[in-house]
Amino acid sequence: MGLAVGTATQYHRPTAPRRALLLVNRNARRGAAPIESVIARLGQRGIETSIETFATPAEASDDIVRRRGAFDCVIIAGGDGTLSSAARGIRETGLPMGILPMGTANDLARTLEIPEDLARAADIIAAGRTRRIDVGSVNGHLFFNVASIGLSADLARNLCRDTKRRWGRLGYAVAAIGALASARPFSTWITSKDGTVRVKTMQIAVGNGRHYGGGNVVHYAARIDDGHLDLYSLEVRSVWKLALMAPSFRAGGHGAWKEVRTAHCVAFDVETRRPRSVNADGEIVTTTPARFEVHPAAVEVYVP
């Protein structure tokens, strides 16, 4: 079993921002929620906000880069997919990022212990305490939490926007039923610093952060600032055994099962017989062959 090697968490002295670009994803599950009270709360703490909405995640990074000189920080109001879409702009400009969790899973917020209560999340931004965190990439597409091939990618296709809006986190279970019903093992080759291994697997997941999929843990020792990626390969013969394994995924102890292969490295290459979709933080972003890499301390984010 791969074990995460800890490094010192990089916190920075609190410096309250004064001008913030607030990007709101109106397509997020809570994207239609009024945020005027949050804006007022930030204003009371001396933070002037300029709001921009967007319909497609690709617009987020472009907006950040285009307006980089006018703001001290960027606040993202959306879910994990929105945050990952903004990662390129955040990394390129070096601006600190504030998070207003308005998605379905909000796994990055969970990893960073940022509450889903928007008023409390705004107070964290206003307090100005930041932490540098790692960012992962797959074929150049940045992600904060996890990128995966197999079951999770199938689940992402089944989890449409209407399902997430109607059912919230329960929507994951609804979509999972469809993904499990059609799941079949596939052959893949995994390459790391230890060499190449061929496996038959239901899923390969590569985690940069700690939480994914609405609260699952990618590895019990995983951290979002340890400078490494954590991979697991789910090599079960029957999808029904997953029901027995489910509790271990919530705690990150699934590596104890003989059917789960784990590895801890700074980069992985994954090849399959035919191109397979890659899901990064809930969005299908590319296909195999896939190159996974970690970018240590790449982004500064406001934290409790």
C-alpha cells in the first residue's frame, strides 16, 4: 500500500483582500441562490466585489486572466467542476482564491474545512488567512480532487445537471445504479517510477486532494499539500462486492482489500486498449492515454 509522505503545510500571514472578482456559476446546484447578503457581508469587512457570471466553465479562467490587474483575489461561487475550471486562471495570475461552496459535492471545500454556509465561508475569505495547495493535471487539464477512468467517468456521464439539482448528493447514488449495471472490467497499463504493470480493473482513480465523490477519501493519509498523487485501481471481478467495500472508501482504507491496488507518486501514465473517458472533478475532460502529474503548492487559497 502506498503511504503519503507528509510535508509542512504552507500557511501565510493573514492579509485581508480589498478588491475581489466574484465569479458565479449560475448552473451550479445552488447557483441560483441569492448572494446579495454575502456581498454585503464582504463589504462590511472592507472588501469591494465585482460580479461576473458565466454559463460555461471555460469562461472562468479567461475572465480571471483578462481582469488580473484590477483585483487582489478571486472568489469562486460554484462546485468542484467550477473550481477546477478556474484553476488555470488562478495558477497563471497567482491571485489567491476564495471559495463559496455552491455545488453538489463540494469536496475541495470539505478537504479545506470550508463550511457550506455561505456567510461563514465569506468570513474565512475576509479573515485573509491563506494556504498553498497542490493541483493535479491530466493531459494538461487541471483538477483539485481526483481524476478517474472507468466507473466514475460512467457515473459523471449519467449524472446530468437536472439530476444534481433535483436530488443533490443523492443524485450520485441514482447515477451510480446506472453505471454499476453496465460496468465491465477493462485492461489497462499503469506506469510510475516503479515500472509498468498491466491490470484488469473497474476503475482507476488518481487523487490530488483528500475527498472526492461527495465525501469519499482517496487514501487515508492523502493530503492536498503533500506534493504527491495517490492512485488506486479497483480490480474486483463483480461490481456487487463494492457494496461490502463501500464503508472503507468513506474512510480511505480501501487499500487494505486485496482487490485494490494503490500507489503514491508524482506522476502516472495510464494506457488502455481503446480510448476511455477521463473524469476530472466531475467533468469529462479528456481520454486515454492519460498523463497524470502533480504541481506542488501551485495555488493559494483562503482557509479557516
